[in-house]
Amino acid sequence: MIENFGIGIDIVNVTRFKKIPYLSKPGFYKKIFLPSEINYCMRYRNSYEHFAGKFAIKEAVIKSIDEKLSPLKIKTSHANSKPKVEILDKKFRKFVFIASISHDENYAIGVVISQKL
């Protein structure tokens, strides 16, 4: 991290999630995503693109802070159509994040800039 800033990026092939249908393997998703994130993704016809995007953001967060952190400790949400990131572990609440997600049929990408306060 340079002067309290970090950057993380991750790209995910959407097919990884399409191959594991939520209705067949909800336990797989519950190991990665919070209930609010699952509910958000399942609202969409192309839910696997959204799952891949959220996964990419979580991986980008971990890379931006260079710390081991469970995906379930990273909460992603949206406000005004923009992704938001919150760390649920108090040990890591010293960080603030700017995040961006993009996805199409085959790939999702997440980019995160972190700042250590």
C-alpha cells in the first residue's frame, strides 16, 4: 500500500457460477455471500452475472488491503446504482473503499480502491 491507499482488481468468468446453480447448491453460495447479497442477485434474470460481479468485488477488496479476510466479512450493496463495500469485522473497519463493478455475458470485473484511515 502506498501512503495508506491500495488497489485491487479481479475478473471472474460468469460460467463458474452458472455451472453451480443456486437452487441445486445453495450451500456453496452461503459460504461466499451474505443473505442480502444472495437476495439482490436472485432478483435478476441474469443472477449469475451479479454473483460473479459481487465475488470479483470481494476478491478486489482483499487484494486492496493485502490481508486475509473471509468473503462473508465483506458486505457489498448498492446505493444510487453504485456498489458499496463494508467490512463487518471491526479489526478492518479502519478502511474505506471506492468500488466499481462491470459485467457482461461472460465476465465480471471488480475494481476497488481502499484507504486506510
